[in-house]
Amino acid sequence: CEVRFSAEEQTAQLPNPYRFVESDIGAHRFSGMKLMKSGIQHITVTDDKGRKTISNPVLVHKEEPELKLYWGDMHGQTKETVGTGSLPEYLSFVRDVAALDFTAWQGNDFQVTIPLWEHVKKLIKEYHEPSKFITFLGYEWSGLTPAGGDHNIYYLGDDEQIYRSDHWLIEDKSDEDTDRYPISELWKTFRGRKDILAIPHIGGRYGNFDFFDPEFIPVIEVHSNHGTFEWYIEEAMKRRMKVGFIAASDDHSSRPGLTYPEGGMTTRGGYTGVYARELTRKAIWEAIWARRAYGTTSERIIVHVESDGHLMGEEYSTAKAPAINVRIHGTAPLHEVEVYNWETPVYRHPFAEPLSEKEKLIKVEWSGARVRSRPKVVTWDGGLTVKDGKIREYTEFAFDYPHQGIEKVSDHELKWISTTGGDLDGVLLKLNSSNETEIEFKTGPACFSFKPAEIQYEPMVVEAGGLNQRVKVSTIKENLPESLEFSYKPEPQKGLNAFWIRIVQSDGSMAWTSPIFLNFT
């Protein structure tokens, strides 16, 4: 297979055509590429069979910025604990195939033997290469939720003691005195250290915010292969926790950075984007602790948020009305961009200005999880029927599995197979309709009817029980932008505010920025 490169600008310095060889094992890294024109650009790659792909957005600066955007996936396991593939395969995959900048391995602590921990420390140190690829030593503290729940523990150093929740699956009990349970006992052991980072997450034993300690926890994991956890954001914000948001894969197949739903997993993995001064362990660590970080569902969506010169994650005070300035460069058209203050949406960007019946699309999406722990999956098998109208076209939205999707039964009826684990699934409809056209939505969690003519700018939301199970009906238009820049001027409440951004693209991918914490005096 031979590939050729092209770009929008004619002066770009691109690699010569390249023919893959067996030793590439399907992935080859190119260097020396130069783009001369500032702004957003894309690289197009075409193979000798005419197949074409377009790169993620590339933001070209006139001058090197102080803070650069780096991407990582800091959560996964291998066959050494619970999973497939070896630790070297895991680390080389995230570096060479997923092409991420930083990573970590987070084995369940009750499976990490003394020899395995020494092996992990050795490989994390071997693969660490400042300015090229950053690794962090860590493990998953895997206690039950009533005792704290799953927390990923990271060290800034290479040679550290592991403090497990227990020795459940470890025969050698000689170091059982180092166990720390509940997690509050771990906090006592770590108290005063500045080289410890803990991130609660959702798996089988979801992280319990009753044990939240800001000395160790700057961010929370809000998306992984286990699902999308917007309820976790909501709970953290209701508790007024000063935390940022990140995402990861929690991969168990030695494919961190490029994971897809399989087995008991419900969604694709996630990425963490950080704004750091350089690609070093200390700089990435400082960026996460400063909450200059955000999570995506495995897309390299570029998001920049600032207010009065303060970036996402920062806390500052002001007596004047602030402006929240947002720049987004997506990987697909933008469907929704919302600003939240704590758990409350305060602004929705007006993509859906009043449209005529001919030019508007009806978007029907369903989402949510069954419970916080396992099994989370909600079954939405069902369909919709159009009365006094016809379905001209339909487009599937954000389905996760190849065997799931939508079937058109007739011009009046669609059926689908669908599950969600907190994430979104849905359908976009083009209709031949009138004011009397009615759509009947019928699934296990929700059954209702609505008239498309009555859906204008404000969406209709039908709650369906469970954990944020709901159906949302809205209108959008075609040919929405992939990039967006706007300034929102809120009316902040006296005291501490937390402004963050929620993004949904046309392919169902999402992003969540860490809040700017604004003390309004």
C-alpha cells in the first residue's frame, strides 16, 4: 500500500509518497512536516486504491505558544492483571499506533504481586522519553465503593511503594501490612506528599465522592469504555467540588488510545487533552494539577476556554461582569455547545435558529445508564412511526456496535437495535410533513408522541427513569460548522461560580472542559 500526502496550502512541506513495508506492522511515523500558513489546517492522505482520509485539525501558530496541547490516555490494563496483551505491547501501541503523548498503566491492586510491581516500574522507566513520550507509574486502588471505590493512583517518581486495597488474588501475603483500607487510610499515608495524584473513576466499583480529598484529587474521569458519566459531573458540581474533567479508555486489550466497545464495555475509550509548557513528566503533572485539562470521547477536538486571561481550571476573583471566551475546532460538525455554571446549563449556542419545515432536521436522541455500577447498559430496542407524513431521509447518530443500528421498514416507520451506557444514540430525520404530522416513539424505557412542527429552538426532553435516562427531540440544520468562536457574558452568582463547556458533534462524539472557577464579588 502506497500513500500520498496533500494539504490545503500549496507551500506545505509534506513527506514524499511512502510504501508500507512488513516491519511497519500497519503504522509508520513521519517527521519533518511543515505548514507555513497560520490557522486551522488538515492533511489529506490518499492510498494507491483511491481511499482517502483527513487528519485531525492542526492549529498552526505564528509563534510558539507558551502552552501546547498534548493528548494522553492514562488508564488501562493488560494480561498481567485483567486483560490481554503484555505491558510492552500496551506501551508501544499507545506510543506508535495511537500516537499519544503520555500514558500510564493501572492494574487492579489486588492482582499486582511484588515481582509484577518491579516489572511495571522497570518498563515505565524504560519507555519514558522526555519531549517524545511520557509515562507515569501507577496502579488502581480497587476497594469497594463503600470504602472509597476505584481510584487511579499516579506517582511523579519511578521507584515507589504500592499501597493496595487488599491482597485478594495475591498468594504472597508477606507485604500485607502495606495495604490501606478504606481509602481514607491511603490518604493518611500520602498526607503532605506533592508527588501523588489520584483520579476517581467509574468501573465496577465507582469512585465514592464521600472520600473526596482535594489534596490528592484535581480531576475526575467522566468517560471511558465503561460509558459516559455525565451524572458524575453533575454530582461533583452539586457538591461544589473544585475538580476538572478528563477521559480515558480503561482499556483491557492492549490498545489504549484506540479502543472500541467489546464484551462488557459499552462505548469507545476517551482522551485527556492538557495544556502544558512542554512534553515532560513534570509539565504534564503540573497541567493536570492546574486542571488545564479536558476530556473527549477519543477525538482530538481542540478546545480553548479563557476568562479575563484565566484558562480552564484556574480560579480567580473579579468584581466586574466577566466574559467566557470559547474557541472550538472539532473533528466533525458541531451539534451542541453549552456553557454550564456548576450543574446548571446557562447558555446554549444558537445553532438551531428558527428554520422552515423544509430545511430543518429533526434529531431524536436517547441516552442514560441503568445504574451507577454494573450492569449499566440500557436497552433501547424499538422504533418510531410517522403519521400524516413521510420519512424522506434518515441518518444514524452515534451507534456504537456494528450489529446495532436502524432499519427503514417503510416511508412511515423505522426500527432499531440500541444500547447506551450513559452515551448518546439517535437518528436525524428529514420529513415530508405538515403541522398535523405526528411521530410516535416507542422503546422499553420511553413511549410518547410529538408533532415536529411544535419543536422549535427549545428541545423537548422526556425523562425515562434510571440514571439520566432520557429522550431529547430537537431541530438542527445541515452543514453546521466544525469550528466555532464565541464570547458568553454570564450573570454570575455572588460567590464561587464554575463555568465549563459541554460539546456534542454530529457523529455523537463529546468533550467536556474543566471549569473556570470564578469568585464574583
